[in-house]
Amino acid sequence: MKSIKIKLALTIFIVMFPIVTNSQEHNIISIEEVYNHIIVNQVSNTRHIVSPSPKYQFSNGHKNQNIEIINSTKVKNIITESNNEWEYLMFNNMTIIEIDSDHILVTGIISGKNMEKGMINHMAFQHTWLLENGVVIKFIQ
């Protein structure tokens, strides 16, 4: 009887371990968090100079709406590309529009120091996020 319990416990552990590991690698974040915290903090190595004061507006007028995505390799690549293109940056006057569950449009104003173009002050931007089951499959600038 004791060996059956041990086998059952080992089986459950073996089955559940990949699920726990996978959920730790791909945690859920919001698109707002990508702009407000992750990109700005990863890219801006002069955070004391650039203090972001983002203003967000959601398409339906609710300020509490979070459009959640899985923090996947694609999101990490977007952050890496931003890090390679910008010395520091900040986003302002952002609007996050959920066109449908798999199509998110983000517009706003970006300011910062671009590696190629130099200082950018108050340039309008538009990003389209295409999702499949919460996973970013394409990011269009």
C-alpha cells in the first residue's frame, strides 16, 4: 500500500512539474505594464533623468482595464529591440484599444533618445499587437 502511494506521488510530481515550470517562464503581464514599467525600466539607464508620467486611456473609458498577455519570447524580443534602439524613452498620452480579443492597438506619444535619430520629442506612435490565446504572435510598429 505504501509503495502505491509513493508511485502515485511521484506520478503526480512528474506530471505537474512541467506545468509549474512553464507557468513560471511565461507569467501573465498586461500590455500597460509592458509600456509603463518593463520597456522604460529595461531601456532607460538614466531613470533619474527621465521620470515617466504616463497617462493611459482605454477604449471603453474604464481605467482599470488590463489587457493581459503571456510574457513570452516575443515580448522579450520587443524589449531587446527597444533596448538596442533607444538610450532612454518614455510613453505619454497612451490609448490602448482592444479591437477584438486577438488584436490590440496602442497609440500615444513617445519621447527619448534614439540611437540613430538622436533626441525625439513628442513623436506620435502606433503599435499593433496580434495575439493568439494571449500569446503575442506579431508586433507591428
